[in-house]
Amino acid sequence: MAHSFISIKKLAEKPYSNVLGYPNATNRQIKSRINELEKLKIKSVCFTGPTKIGNLEILGKGYVGVVVLVKRGNKEVALKIRRIDSQRKNMKNESVLLKLVNSVNVGPKIIDVSKNFLVMEYLEGEKFSGWIEMLKGTGSVKQLKFTIKSALEDCYRLDQIGFDHGELSNISKHVIVGKTKVSLIDFESSSTKRKPSNVTSITQAFFIGSGIAKQSQKIYKNSSKEKIIDALKSYKLEKTRENFENLLKILKL
């Protein structure tokens, strides 16, 4: 679907300024942020996505920032805008974390960063919770297995570099399913200082705890919870490839 874009100059006006300076910014802050966007070569913005601020659609909203679709040159990219009320003073730390996950081929690719903005690859697709609801008919078992396995492989790579995503027990918002690629997103709560539990958290979310686990079970019948928990315990003790492969086998992936 073709997106319609407006010039970033328009962000000085209501209601658009409500997004650029969410939740409330002075005219001076808005002006300064538009200058910052120009330095990042951001030309225009498109209000589209599953979340809303007022009547404007956006790609996502968290406690650090809001995400919108923008154009940099002729390329559509995602822009994370630091919230005015965020406790983070800038986007540097998140950009460092994103570079780290990119080094093992996880997450949207980072493109640029400034004090208030993070520019990254735009991953077109559905959030997992919306995607699984639409999953029906022939091939749905195969599609679900491919999607879960892709997300688990990403989590395994993060575990191997001692990186904890931090929010994977709620996968509905943190896994994007595109036409050809499945990706973990939103690393604002991530850390390299905590013990990583990516594989454990996401497996529990997919198969044990949540409403999503019930939906997964309807599409394909899995091993008993006890077997899954045992395999997770072994993996938790030693995060080896062998223990990970054993978990995949138990999960029928």
C-alpha cells in the first residue's frame, strides 16, 4: 500500500506537533526538533500504524519514545522520537544496544542517531498478536512454526552475546511478522548487565503462560508443559546449541 507523506515542516503545527513533542512540548522544543530532523536528512513523515496519538496513527509508543514512518531521501525508514517526559536524556544508549543486536543479525538495522531521534530500518509487517489472529487455513501450522522458530533463533543469538531484551514475556508487541522476515523489535528496556533470559521468556510466552499460548495450541498441538519446562531448565543451566536444539525438538520445531 502506498503511503502518503507530509513535509516535516508541518510538524510545527497541531495536531502533528503533539507527536513530535509527545506528550507536551514548547514551541521552542518543537522548532529545535525540526532542525534536528533536517540534520538527520529526514524529509517527510507519514501517519500510519496500529497505535494512535489523538487521531493520528503511529507505528508504536513506549515509555521512552514514539515511533513513526518517515522518509530519508527516497527511502522509508522508522523514526523513534524521544518523549519529552522520558527519563532518558538522549537516544545514545538505545542506539548502542541496537548496534550490538545488529552485530548478530537481530532487530531493525540502525541507520542514524541524534539526541532525540533514532533512525532505523522500517520493518513492514504485523505485530505477532494481530498476525496470529489472522492465521487461518492451509499452511497455517507451517507458517506459525516458521515464525516461532525464527524468533527463537534470534533469542538464542542474543543469549549467546549476554544480551537481555527484557520484555519478551509480552511478545504481542515485540515480534513483527513480515512477508519474508520475522524480527524482534523495541530494545528500550534491554541490558547487557542482566542475566539473559530471551529464549526462556519467549518460549513461556509462546507456549505456557499467555493468551497467545492458547492460540498457538489451537493451531498446532504441542508437547506437555512439563516436557517444555524440563527442556527450558536444561537450557537455562547450560545455554548450549545442543540444549537449544533439544528445546526446538520438544517444541516440534
